[in-house]
Amino acid sequence: MPNKTIYVSDADLPVFQRAQELAGGNLSAAISKALHRLVEVEEGRLEGFEEITVRVGVGAGKLQRFQGVLLADWNRSTATGTEHYRVYRTRTGKLAVHVSRPKGFVHTAGKDGQLTGWRKHFATDQQWGETPAAAILEVYDTFEDLRAEVPAELAALVEVNATEPEVEDLDI
């Protein structure tokens, strides 16, 4: 295996020591992992992709990260609240759809929960509560797969951008 020497400034020494601890004592593995990540991110950036970080799950959930280009940013309201869709073309050519729903409020009235209008506000048996914010990230291999799963209006919006080539070579 080739041997490489890395010179580390005194100011950076604590970072290298911490990296070695986090990598289980193997500084070479830590440096290699960091360089792989750097090359991946920078090559993607040179190709026009951004690093996208989205929150998924219920409430605080967890963060997921990938490289992509935004194709559509679309919102709609439904009977149960609002939905915010963001569709990305990933670096591998797939389509990633991030759907987020904000915290909601639920209010029903009547024994069966079906009272509406003014009666709803004067019923003696009312129920209410909140639903936490939630988000999902779905990945589709093709536009046809995406079209089958998202609202038709969003699919039409995405289709314009999803079918264009990522790079157009100009002979000028």
C-alpha cells in the first residue's frame, strides 16, 4: 500500500485527533472517508447538483441528505390540511419527492363526529386535538413511476423539466 505523508498544523491537530477517535483509531480510514465525501460533493456541484437536506418522519424526525436539482416546488390544500411537494432529479437520475405536512388541528363534534355548521360549535360532545408535522421522501426510478403516485397536476409540472436532458451541448 502506498505511503503518503500529511502535514498537520498545530491548530488542526485536535480535529485530526477527534477524527481518529471517531474512526475507531484508524486515522487513514477517517481521511479516506472524508476525501471520498469531498470528491462526491464537489463533482456533483461541478455537474450542477446541490446538496439537499430534508427532514423526514413525524415531528422532528430525522435528516436525510442527497445531491439533486429542484424540478418543482408545489403546494396544495386538502380536506385534512396542506401538503408541500418538492421534486428533485438526483445525481443518479432518479426522481426524489419530498412531501411535508404541517402540524394540524382536528375538531369534530357530535356522538359520531359528523356535526357541521353552527351545530358543531354548540354540541356538548366535542373532540379536538393536534396532529404533528410529518414528512416523507419517496424515490422513483422513472417519471412514469412518479406519475402513478403523485397528483396529476404535479406530474404535469414535473414532466416539463424531468424529460429535458441534464446537459445540453451547444455547438456555438
